[in-house]
Amino acid sequence: MDKFESIRAFTQVVISGGFAAAARDMGLSRSAVNKLVIALENELGVQLLHRSTRVVTPTETGLAFHERCLDILASLEEAERSITLLHEQPRGRLRVNAPMSFGTMHLAPALADFLVQYPDLQVQLTLNDRFIDPIEEGFDVTVRIAKPQESASLIVHPITAAQRLLCAAPSYLETHGIPTHPNELRQHSCLHYGQLAVEHQWTLIGPDGEQTVSVDGVLCSNNGEVLRDAAVRGLGIALLPAFIVRRELQQGTLQIVLPNYHPPELSIAVIYPVSRHLSTKVRLLVNFLQERFGDRSDWHPD
């Protein structure tokens, strides 16, 4: 017995109100539908339908089983749809938004490789460092490096975490001294990220627990590369994601400050509207970014 075909026949009989109507809807003969339902009843050992010459109605057990069958068939149809989508060649346009530094340094090269794999797609990449509403501004996929706001209309898919570091140029530390405790940051020029809600406070986790210290400096910006370049020029101590300063740390133009203290990591997440969660092109891009950035070990300093 084809159990799924029997389940389909049974649910169609209940929905259509009889064997003849169900047979027409399924494109089968009345006797074929009847045999499928009888086989299902025999398999389960229960009567699912009350049969009369004029009316066919589900038994109490049949009604409960019918409700469960609808869920099963919906899941089966969804599984079949997902397999079909896997074999469809994606085409069309994807509107993507990301922060400036991450987009320039990492996302843009990744999207170039993505488009090599899927040449029928077009990507419109917009970079900015402000918080946006993806639905209101019409973006299919948004990458954010922060904890996104909860929303019933958006799906948040974390792909990795961004380690952050305190760093400064050797010339700055030679002139102003090397801090050995977070409290000493108050005596230094701290280059801070102006987009954060608490602009002049840094939270660090170390041997003596979590500490929040008020800082100030000669420059604040909503762009990480601006802060990095300022730190390289000796303007102060910066707190930045490792993926922005890894090269400078390797070259020695920046060095880690307070290595025993670290800021909390930031989540890097892909965000997309609930209405697009079954889109082939969105799903492919999300999976690609997960594979590309899921292993963040190369973003940590050596």
C-alpha cells in the first residue's frame, strides 16, 4: 500500500464530502479511491469514515486523524517544493545592504564569487553604517554587525561572531604609555565608534570580571576604517573588530592593548523579510554567506 497516496485519498474524501467528488478532484476512479481508503483503515485497524448511500462523514477518530494528515501532507508538499527549488536556476535581482567596512573588505569579494556560481543573478549592493528597516527600504538581504532588533516580520540568521580588540600604534604607546588596566583608559585618547548607543563607554571582560569605563578622545566616527587609519597615525587607542585590523596587527603598524581584557563579541547576522524565506536566490545567498564566514578563525589575530 502507498500510505501517502491512501492518506491523500482519505483527506480528499473528507474535504470533498464523498468518494465520487474526491475521485474527480484526484483524477482517479471512485473504486480506486475507495480501495485506498479501505487499505488505510485496514492498516490502522480503525474505521475512519461513516458510509451511507447519501453521505460520507468522518468518525471521531477519522476527524482527529484528518487534522493530523493535513499537517503531514503540508510538510510533504513543502519538502517536495524545496527539492524542486534546489534544481531551479536562480535568476533575477538581489538587493543587499551591509555596513561600509565589512561590505568593502569582505562582503563585496564574497558576492563576486557568488555571482560566478550563479551568473543569471544580479546583485545591487548598498553600503552604509546606519540602521535600516530592510522591509521599508526594499532590501532582500541585510548584513548587520550588532544585535538586531526583534521583529516578527524579519528572520535573523546569525552566521558568525566578530571578535573586537583594543589596539594602538606603537608610536602612540611609546609617547603616552601602555595601559595595564581598563581604568587607565581614562587618561588616554580613545577613538570610539559614534554610532553605538553608549558612545563614550567601553565594556571589557578580564580577570577581574566585566568593567565599563568612560572614555574620550580626539576622534569618533561611525566608520571602522576611519578609526583604524586614525589609530595607525598615532591618534589614540581604538576598539575595533579583528576583521578590520588584522592586517595592521600582522604588519606591526598596530598592536593589541590590554591583551588580558576583551570586549564582548558582536554577532554578524544575515537578516531578511519573512516573506522572502522561501526565495531560492535568498536561500542560496544565505547559505553561501554562512559557508563563507561561518569559520571566523582567520579573523582572529595570530
